[in-house]
Amino acid sequence: MNDVVNQGPVVNARSILTVSLLSIAYLLVSSWVIGFKSDQLVLLVIFNTMFYISVITRKFIVGFSVFIVYWIIFDYMKAFPNYTVNQVHIADLYNYEKHLFGINYNGRLLTPNEYWNIKSTTVLDIIAGLFYICWIPVPLSFAALLFFKNRRQFLSFALTFLVVNLLGFIVYYAYPAAPPWYVQQHGFIFHAATPGNTGGLSRFDQYFNVHIFKSIYEKGSNVFAAMPSLHSAYPVIVIYYGFKNRLGFINIVLVTVMIGIWLTAIYTSHHYILDVLAGIVCAIIGINLFNFLFTRVPFLKVFLDKYEKLIK
């Protein structure tokens, strides 16, 4: 009996039909909502290949479907810009940041972003780029580690990640906010068609003659989504589960990366200190909300139990 349970999701006529229909539906809906992109095919190839190749890869990709759901929601936000829902905050956020954290420099009061834009150095640019690029691979690598270490903790981490993002997305629409680089380049005038920008991270790309950050920010769903900084929230989730799972020295590395990402967000003019603080608060609320919902709400607890059993 245990052998059957351990097979996880099985490949049969029903699962093949389900995966095929979901794949087709994803392409059709995506083409209708945001237009066809090659990324969509890449995602489907990865999912289908891992689903069919072996038992362990099938369990892995079914578990990681939580992150796929996050990516699809994030991608579809392009079709519903937050600036069409509420007024974009530009000058008020900038002035409040300056009021709380302003730095006097040569007789002028600057935001921390403006100060570090003046004081940037090649060494700091390189360090900042190395830290900020971690916001994608670190949470995913950490999730993979938990998947092979403890499936329950993996699912808890993945679902907490989704909850935190959904909270962040709600704030994006309730409080659209321009990032610091926008003010540096466009002032306080709102331009709806402004494309994504690498900000201070462009110096990293230029130094190494690469397009790492340019390619990332070209795929951004919304320029006016600086508050909260979800880049600053993700490391908090990782740290929470890192300490919960007693990962020892790995936690020291994770804490270092977390602080590095926070400081880089400000140094490269991607976020105000207020955005970073809001991201940290968003992560704390999301963690506690997950812990409450998935332990107190019966159907969510049952869902988590069944999900764990499916991929165990």
C-alpha cells in the first residue's frame, strides 16, 4: 500500500488529458490576455517534460506548481495595470522618504537613493549586482532544498511565498508607486507607457558587458509597483523557514544575502527605504497569515495534507 502512495501523481489517461488540457488552456488564455510569448512555451516544455520523465521529477514539478501559479498571476498583471485602478504616488512618496531619511549633502537634502547615486563606485556596483541577482535563484534553490529535505516544509514555504505575493499585489493596486529611478529620470510627471528600467543595476551590466538585469526588467509587469518591495520580502520568508529548519551555517549566508538585497534595493534606486520596510512587513504578515489559515481553517489544512501526500 505504501508503495502505491509513494508513486505520487501517476501517469494515466486522466492525468495525460488533464495536463494536456491545462497546457492548451494556458496558451489560449495567455494569448488572449497578454499575447503569445516564447516564455510561455518554455514554461510548458519544462512542466510537461518533468511531469512525464520520472516519478521524482513529476512530484517535483507538481510541488513547484505553486511557483508557476505565482508566475502566471504576475505575468497576467500586465493586462491590468495598477495605474488604471488608482492614482500613482510619485512626489508624495519621494518627499516623505526625504522627510524621514533625508541626507544633507553639500547643502542639499537628498533621499538615500540620490545620495548613493552620487557616491556609487564600481566595487559597490559589482557587489550590489551579485546580491540583487540572488532574489530569483535563492528562494527557488531554497525551495528545492526543502523539497528533498522535508516535503511539508517545502509546501509551507511555497504557499507562504504565494500568500506574501498576493498581499503585495493587493498593495500594488491599492497604492501604485513609482520607484526612485523614475523620479530621477522623469521627475514627478506621470507617464503611463514608461518601460521597465534597470536603474543603478545598469552599471553592473555595463561593467561586465552583459544584459542580465536588462532582460529581467524588460519582463516586468508594472513599473509603478515599488511599494512594497517584494524583492525585500522574499529573503525574510527564506530566513524564517531557514531558522525553522535549523540549517546552521546556511542561515548565516541567507541573512547576509537578505541584508545585501535590502541595501542594494536602495543603492540602485529601485526602492525607497519605505518600500523595503513595507516589503519586510508584508512578509511578516504573510507568514503569520499562512500559519493561521493553514492550521485553523479545516479545508485549507486538509488541502495541505493531501498536497503533501501527493508529492511525498
